[in-house]
Amino acid sequence: MDDMRKRIVDEFTKLRVSRQRKYQLRMKRDRCCTECGEPAVQGSRCLKHLVKARERQRKKRGLKRRYHGTLSYRLEAVVRQKKKTAAQRGEIAQKPALRPAPARRAGLPRRAGGRRPPGRNKG
Ligand SMILES: [Zn+2]
């Protein structure tokens, strides 16, 4: 029995719940994401899984409105802001700005069977 991995013995061991639920409870206790175990900024999930859960629920419940004061939106905004400031400091390589495509009207082959204005060839 020595080669068996030691069981985790904590306050959740004796609970009559599934292993998954125990994992979630332990993650929650340690302030980690209950799905992937990454450190959770706030709440019970990491940002990635907060967003995933939000979108999953939206789809399931057929909701249309977005509550932008919600934690996941606020955290997303913070992350976006961080990326933006990092880009401004030149830490992240910025993508070249999109230029409008050059006009290529000249030199285009005429379409065969193109419409002509009516009544030109008559009379
Ligand atoms: Zn996660």
C-alpha cells in the first residue's frame, strides 16, 4: 500500500459528494478556478472560465442583454486596458495599421456579357 498515492485528507474528505465537487470546493477554498485550478482573481473562477460560464449561460437561457457592470466584463476591461498600456510602452509588438486596399479599377478586364445600356445599338 506504500506505493499508492496518499489520499487528500481535509475537511472535504468525508463529505458525501462527488470527487468533482470536492475538487471544486478545494479550489474555492484556495481561491483558485474551480474548473482549471488557475488562481482566480475574484469569484470562484479564473477570467477565462468566468467568461465561458457567462456565455454558456447566455446561450442556454437565451438572454440578449449584457450587464456590463458584471465581474467578468469588468475584469475583461481591466485586461484589455493592461494590454493597451503594454502596447503603448512597446512591450507587445503592435500590428501594422490597416491601410485601405489600393483602388484597382484601372486595367480590370471587362466582364464578358456585361450589361450595356439599353437602346444603344438600335436605330
Ligand atoms: Zn479556469
